[in-house]
Amino acid sequence: MGRAGHWKESASRPLADYRIFDVSSSDRESEDGKKGTFYLVNSLDWAGVIPVVDTAAGRMIVMIRQYRHGTGRLCLEFPGGAVEKGEDPTMAVGRELTEETGYRAEMIVPLGLLSPNPAFMTNTFHAFVAEGCVMDREQVLDEHEEIEVELVPESEAIDLVGAEDYGHALMTATLFLYMRYRGLCL
């Protein structure tokens, strides 16, 4: 069997800038002397949060429904967005939570870090849970956002995984981290 090792970058060139990400090429060499040119998608880091509202009926998850241009469908997701350069991911996710839903969290807890696609993407996805959420204000949406807020029972949010409008891979991974946090994994 072969051996995996690190590759060292010898040169990098920007190729295209598309506002929300850019593309570059990277010349690299392995520890065994293999050489190649690889193409990378560079983007800001992203952050997502599972906001929890405690009710008499149990834990409810604040979810958002919005149109996604990549799939051409409405998707049910957890709030989140880009982490601006130099911004703390916890602050970014708290900001996105309040802007997209109007809810504010009493406590934000990191769940883990995920790589959206380590084969060619250079950014990181930061997953969080927001405990003790309360409605704080009206939504403050970006120019092209149209977001409907829904409270979903925790067990129902878990059961939705894989449904047509609930297939966002980063949301599913965040939900797994949440389930581990809650002790719901075997």
C-alpha cells in the first residue's frame, strides 16, 4: 500500500475572482517527489448555528426556509453565513442568527469545525449551538434574502434529514455534531 504525506507549495497564481470566492492554481510537490498543479476554491469561512428555544412543549429549533439558487429549490436550514475577514466565528454566527431570525442567544457553544470539501476548497465551516434563544427584534435581511422563520421540534428536525428540502450537507453535518452534543448518538 502507498503512503500518504504532505505536499509543499512552490507557486500559487490567482486565476479568477467571483466576489464570493476566488480560484487559484497551486503548484505542489509531494514528499516522494510527485509534482502537480492543483486548482483551489478560496472563500471566506462560513458559520452555522442550531438555535434552541426552550418551550413548555420541549426544545424547539429555530430554522429558516429560503430559496437556494444552486439547487433551484426552497431549503429548510439552520441560520448562518460568512465569517468576515478578522471576525470571530462566534460573533459572526451570533450576528447571522439575529439578522436572519430576530432571535438572540443566551449562550453560543462551538460544536466543531468542518471542511466543506477538502479536495479543492480552502475554507472552514464553524458549527455552533445557540442555547436559550429568545425573540429580540425584527429580521434585518440582506438585499437578496427572503427568509421565513420556523420553529421545529428537536426530534422532527432530526427526522427531516434527507428530505427533499432538507438536504444541505453542512446542515446535516451540523445536526450530527448537535446530536453528539446532546448525547443522542449511539
